Amino acid sequence: MTVPLEEHLRRHVGGVWHPSGTCRMGSAQDRMAVVTPDARLRGLVGLRVCDGSIMPHIPCANTNVPILMIAEKVADTVRREAQ
């Protein structure tokens, strides 16, 4: 018995994806951006976002390193502003 290709793929192929860009970072002129360039959430005082959701574009590679870099940059900004 031959299994149709689409059925075989649905049964045996899985996807892994890393959601990003759901809380887009950008300038005040970017209507789709809800996070400022210094990672502050617009409209809510005292909250910053520092994960993959602030990336304005989905990267074409694994998101681990860019997210680590985002977290380091935001942490440096928070530390600098606290001094």
C-alpha cells in the first residue's frame, strides 16, 4: 500500500520555529512598533521587553545568540540608567 506524499509528510515531519517580532521595536514613527529603541514598552511606565519578540524582522537563523545579545544590551542600559 502506497501512502500519499502529503499524508506521509503530515505524519512524519515536524516543525520547530521561534516566534519573534510580536512586540516590535522601532521608532516613534513606526506605527507597528510597541517598544522603544531602549526596550521600553510604549504606554506603560517601568516595563521593558528584552526577548525575541522585539526583533522587527524574523532572523534567518537560530534566535539564541541574537536574544542573548538583546538581553545583554538591555541589561547594560538598565544598569547605566540606574547609576
